[in-house]
Amino acid sequence: MHHKFKAGETRGTYVLAEPVTAEEILTMANKLARSKLSKGKALTSPSLTYSCLQTLLQEYEHEVFGILFLDSQHRVIKFEELFRGTLDGASVYPREVVKAALVCNAAAVILVHNHPSGLPEPSRADRTLTETLRAALATVEIRVLDHLVIGTEGRVSMAERGWL
């Protein structure tokens, strides 16, 4: 079996054995992001967490709403894409969000969705949804640590803006 990538001398580096397509690079980036958000990993850096989530969601041509479920020590339980929508919206159901968080026994969550337009600026509907989900999850003692909006032109953290 011939591989286009060979392990480099430094851990986490690769040497290209032949030309690589953009699709293969995106696939590798997604695998790396998923490994950094795998079960049991501690969230040590908000910027690394945001970067991984941005890698996973920025290329979709339709809106996707996902949740990073965390334990009480803010270690990853799992990342799940919960809802998919159209070019300009996705229906998100608070009942399903609470149910999913309870099933995996989450103590906290980071909400994330993309804007296929590329512009990550949260809409009024995004902010209203965040507050609705925060209130619903609070009734079962699950904290919303952040809600990220991802676009090809960057990301916006609602926590960094003081909206949570």
C-alpha cells in the first residue's frame, strides 16, 4: 500500500511523498481536528478548541449546528453535529439539545454553528437561540460555556463578546 504521507522526524509532522489534492488536505485537517476533540481530551486552550471546531464546520455549503459535550472537568465527551439545514438556516430544537446532553451526561457544552455565507457575525435569531438553549440546559444544571459562529472569514465567540 502506497501512502502520500510519511511520518516526519518530529512528532505530528509529515513529509509529502507525492502531490496532494486540496480535498486530501481538508480530510487530514478534519481528522486532526476530530482527534483533538476526542473523548477524554482536556480543553486546554480556547483558541485550539475554536480552531478545531472551525476546521470541522467551515466548508459546509449548508448550515450545521453542533455541540461539544464536556464533563465537569471540561474534558471532551464527544462532538456531535445535531442539526443540518439549508443555505441560510437550520431548525434547532431545545428539547433535542437537552436530551442529547443528558444522554451523554454532560456537565457543560459549547454550541457551534456555521454560516455558509462566510460571514460569522451572529444574527438576532442566533442570539435568541443561544439564550433559549442556555435557559433550557440550565434547568438540568448544564452550563453553556460558549456559542461559536463559524464562517470562512473567521469565527465569533458569544462568550468573548460577553453575551453569555
